[in-house]
Amino acid sequence: MKSRGTKRGGFNLVEALVATMILSSSVLTLGAIGTNALSSTRLHRHYETAASLIDKQLSLIDYMGIDEFIEAGQMEGIIEEYDPAYQWSVTTEYQGTDDLYLVSITMTWLEGKRPYSVVAQTMLDGAGSTLGTSTSTETGEQQTQR
């Protein structure tokens, strides 16, 4: 005897495969978003560290006085206390008036195999006081005045 109105329950194979594909693509998308977020966070942490090291180097130059710093002759170096190691270089350019120097500091590091850098420029007078600072990243995204 046939029963009327009974439905066969459950899923067929095609429905199960479609649901599995949707679920797996959602999981993969969320994993990729998480990975990109962690990579961006790490890169921004390196930018902050580089900016902090530039500030320390500028403070040292300001404390020494630009004239003494130029006479000392140490215009580049490597800071190995951090991972990755940061390489810094300083260039100075005499402006010709009032003992003003344009000081540029570049902090460079490697993230994987790609180099990144932050550049800061400031004006210092012969007495060693900072007149103004501007900072830019490798892509010129960030500009600050101090």
C-alpha cells in the first residue's frame, strides 16, 4: 500500500556538494583575510619602529649638535637589536644662511625579500635646535610636522 503525502527527507548528493563548496570557500576567504590583516599589522609595526629609531637618531644629532655630528663622520650604521635589523643613513646639506642644515635620515629594513624605508627630513641650525621635521614612507603616504 502506498502512503500518500510522505516525503523523502534528507539531502541528495548535489545539494551536499554545493553546501560543502560554499562552506569551504567561506573558510578560505576568512583565512585569507586573517592572513592579510596579520601581515599588515606586522608591516605597520616595522614602520612604527623605524619612525621611533629615526626620532632617537634625530635626538642624538640634536643633543650632539649638527656641527659635531658632521665632524664625527658617522653617517650610516646598522641597528641589530631589532628583528629585522634596521639600517640608517644620514645626509646633511648646508643651506648657506644662519648655519642651517637640511638633515635627511633614511631607515631601511627587509621584510621577507622586499626592502622598505622611511625617510625623515628636518632643518637644524649650528646650535643644534630642530626647526621642523617631515617624515615620509617608501610610498610617500605619511607626512608629519613637528
